[in-house]
Amino acid sequence: MATPIKLEFSNKYTPKHAQEYLQKHQDGLARKLSHLRDEQLARKALALAGEPGLVLDLPCGAGRFWPLLAEKTNRVIIGADNSPAMLDVAMGSQPADVVKRVQPLHTSAFDIDLPDNAVDSIFCMRLLHHIGDAAHRIALLREFQRVSRDSVIVSLWVDGNFKAWKRKRLEQKRQEKGGQGGYQNRFVLPVVTVEDEFRQAGFRIQEHLDFIPLYAMWRVYVLRKE
């Protein structure tokens, strides 16, 4: 039996850290504006995916997208996360009328505790940029392909923009000065690489949406099962 994939950074989500994560996206004007843009892209992606009726939000984190997912009145939401602390914070902090629409699920994105074709769509915001190992990304995408009946909405960091160029330049300068790379848990992926991985996992790319075209690293993909 294969050893379950476990990412190093996933151990950090204690109850205290989960509460801090909730506050992070509400802290300051820049983060609030960023969240509004995230919501704008998410709404467009859901529309492109055909407004799916049964959505798996994985990882759901502190549930910041639950109110948006609940905007479609007959949508069923499964809020899933690898961290019980995150689920507890999400269930305790989001509006009560939204929470009652959510079915919580403690599960790993690499081994989802649901049967084949269990949901219409998987909504995966801000996970893939944490996965630097290509084999791990493929494993995750294949698990998504197994569980989703139709579509996957996923966000990640890609190259080919100003922020990615700036990040790479700063890393090169650090190395030139003798700095150590150290442990990383955020990765900028080449567009050609990640789009090939989507195809390897059994998806076609319906659309991509950029946070700020040619400037920001964030990109949202709408994938459909082949």
C-alpha cells in the first residue's frame, strides 16, 4: 500500500493558526480588495463551469468562499479540509445561514473520502501553489479527476508576469549573496508545465482567468473532465 502524501506545511494549522488564517484575509484594505477580486474570479469560474449544484470546497480553510458558494440557493456545499482546526473555525465563524448549507468533511486532498464522480465540481483555491513536487501535483489532480463528475476550479501561481519575474530575480540575488534557499512552501509554476499536468490527469482546459493580467502570479483555471 502506497504511503499517503502529506505536505510539510499542513502540520501548522493548529487552532491558533487557523484563527489567524481567518483574520488574515480581513486585515487591511489591500487584503480586502484582494479578496473581492478573488470572489469576482470565483463567480466567473463557477458560471463558466455551468453553476454546479454540488460543489466540494477543498481545502475550504476558514470557509471564506462559503458565502459566495451559497449565493446559488439550491447549491449543496461540502466544505472539506485536512485540518480539523480549520473546519472548526470555519463552522464557527461563517454566517449561520451559510453554515447550515455546508456539509463538513475532514479529508486529505490526496485521498478524498468520497466515491468516484461524487460531486459536480471541485473548488480548489490556494492549494496547488504549495505543491512543488510534480508527482504530488499529478496525484492530487488525478484524485480530483476521480471525485469530480464534470469540472474542477483551481488557482495557482504561474510565470509569464511581472510579479513572477520579480520573485525570480530576488531569489537569484539572494543566492548570489550566499543565502540559503531553505524550505519553500510556495512555488511559481511554468504555464507550459502545469497545463501539461492538467492534460496528463485527464482534464481539458476550458478557460483561465488572471488576477491582474501580465502583473500578478495568481491564475484561476476552469478544467473539464475529458
